[in-house]
Amino acid sequence: MAIAPLMLDLEGTELTLEEKELLKHPYCGGLIFFSRNFESVEQLEKLIHDIRAATPNRILLSVDHEGGRVQRFRDGFTRLPALAKLYADSDDEVTALRAAHHHAWLMASELRAMDIDFSFAPVLDLNYGVSEVIGDRAFHGEIDIVESMSKAYIAGMHDAGMAATGKHFPGHGAVTADSHLEIPVDERDFDTLSKFDMQPFAKSILNGLDAVMPAHVIYPEVDSQPAGFSQVWLQKILRKQLAFDGVIFSDDLNMEGAAFAGNYAQRAVAALDAGCDMVLVCNNRPGVIQVMDEANIELETAERLESQRRLERMRGQTHINRSALLDTERWNEIESEIRAFA
């Protein structure tokens, strides 16, 4: 069935009656989990079963499960290190690349075993040492290292049957402001951004990157709109110049970096009109309801049908159940290796 363009979240560890109705709305095509939705492996399994049973279409299930400080599920899952540690704590490049592939495979395999389609990973920003919100979530500050590590990481996710999402295009690492709290502005010109921050995205697209999440950052030398609301960034540069045919996800429209676009219905429409295939509205139930009630989203236009085609690629591929996964020699060997980085 077609995948609709709105991704929402849940309030707790059990599915409420209201949430069952929201998941059936024709705009709802995805759901993202947070730490508040997790108590145990058994509870999460039941919650996912209930979600699947409640939705007439098989919606996309997602989570931010990068490792380090951004890992939503803890007890019962491997404690994953931050991506920066994979290179910093390796003795040589070969070891680091193997660790990136194994980290990705382990993360993706454990999530796929729970019937979660994908994690929003990897972070492709360059770590300039100025952005606390990025920091060690990025592989490194040098372009060639980020490019090689991300290539191995994407391959590891694919090996586990999971699509990869690069964030935050065209690069969030050079601004100090946190787009969760304010609208960051990056004053650099396009040539500088293209030469440095955009390179990991460009190379990752060639290496099979399935999706991109743009930054809630304004680059005024290129466009007055934040990247996630900019036709210049999403259609002219990402789609045409970089020839990207994968999914574009908005970042959370509840973030302060999206507030300039108006209320939640207006933010959703603006992001979709700019070129996003799916928009996220998280941590704000009234905002979700407003999008459903007030946003005029035509689901049968040529653009939306093309988005649905792209979104189908985000569905998780064949996986084995959790108990079978944890019995494999591969999982046990890789889990021990990656746990040593944490």
C-alpha cells in the first residue's frame, strides 16, 4: 500500500485509543520511537505488534539509534559507541573501517529483529569542534575520513537489510546554535559548503545512500530559507546537481529551527512543497492533529506518487527474529568487538 507523508510519535509504552485512530489517518505513513516508548525488549515487541495490528497500511517504523548519547533503546540492546570513537579508538584505518561496518550491521540487525524498518543514521556532518549538538555523533572532522567511514557504515546497514539516512544536509557541524532551540545561521558561501560539508553527502549518494535529512539551518549566501524548507537546496542542489533520487525526510517540525514557517500545518505543507517526501512532527500531539485537520495535502498528485515510490525503499528487508539473531556466531563476535569501543 502507498506510504503517506506524515511521521508521528507515541506518548508512552502502550498504544492509546487516540493513537490507534491517529495511525489510521490517511496522512500517517510513519512512526518514530523515543526513549519514553521503551521499557524492555518484551514491552517493545508487544508495542510494535499492536502498532502493526492497528494500522491498515504497513507504515514505516523508525528510531534515532546512532549510538553514544543518541540511542533510544538501552537495556537488552548493545550499548553502541558514538560514531567518533570508531576512528579515534582504532589502531589503523582498516580496523576503523571494519568497526564502522560492524557497528552499522549490529545496530541495524538488532532493530530489524524487532521489525523496525530503519534508524536515522549515519550522521554525515563534519565535526569542526564547535557544534555541541553534533560533536561526537559525527565520524570525524576530515572529509576523506568521513567519506570512507560512511561508505563502510552504509554497507553495514545494507548488509543487515536496512536503508541508510544521511543527516544533516548540507552540513550542520560548523554552527554553534542548536536547531532544537533556535534557528542556526551558517554564513559561508556555496563554494565553501560544496568543497567541504557537502562532500560526504555527494560521495554517500554514489555509495548507495537511501535517504537524506536536511538541516534546520539557514545558509543565507545560498537561500533565505532553512535547508529543509528550501527548493534551492532540495530540488536544485540535492535532486538535480547531486542527482539524488532517494527519500528526503524533514527534521522534526517541532524544533525551533522550523518555527519561521508558521503553525504546524503550514510547516508541513511548506516542507513538502520544498521537496521533502515525508515530514516528522514529534513531541507535540496538538501539532500532529493540526496537520491532520488543517494541512491540505494532496495524496494523488504526481509529486506525492513519486514520493511514495521512494518511501517504499525504506521498508526493512528480510530479517530473523531476536532470539535467532542472538544465537548466531556473527552477532556474538561483532557484539563483543563493538562493546569494547563503548
